[in-house]
Amino acid sequence: MIIKPAYEGSSKGIRLTSLAHDVRQAQDEINRILNDYHQPVMVEEFIEGEELTIGVIGNAPARVLGTMRVVPRNKTGHFVYSLEVKRDYLKPR
């Protein structure tokens, strides 16, 4: 399962620990989010797949501004677009 703050976006609050494999890990992550973000917590089924970001403006009609596909550097295990991944991306090679 993936555990995340209910009212955040752009992976704010998503950490490598957000992917829980058992109840103990889930409870630890729920407690972290409650403590750090002081808001409801979402617990969802983790669905493996590509990470896409799509910028949209307007409502009637909505217009797509652009898309971005996020691909992991190393394809090992489940990919979670977390804060740690974003920080690693910004490091010079």
C-alpha cells in the first residue's frame, strides 16, 4: 500500500517509506504523516506503473500545457516518485 497526506500535491509527504508492505510499516508511516502534516492520511493500493505529470489550465475548455514522464535511473523494486528521488535527480553527475 502507498500512504500519503490527503491534502498535498507534487509528492509532498511522499517518502521512500511511504510504500508499506505490512501493518507495522503502515502504522509507522501513518504516524509520521499525522505528526509532520497534521491532516488526514490516505492509504491506497499501490499500482505499479509509470509516473506522469500533466499540466492543465482552465475548465471550459481545459487546455493541456505539457506532459512529463518520470523514469527511474535504476529499475530495481517498486518505483515511488518520492522526495528522495527528486533530491537525487537534482544532484550533478
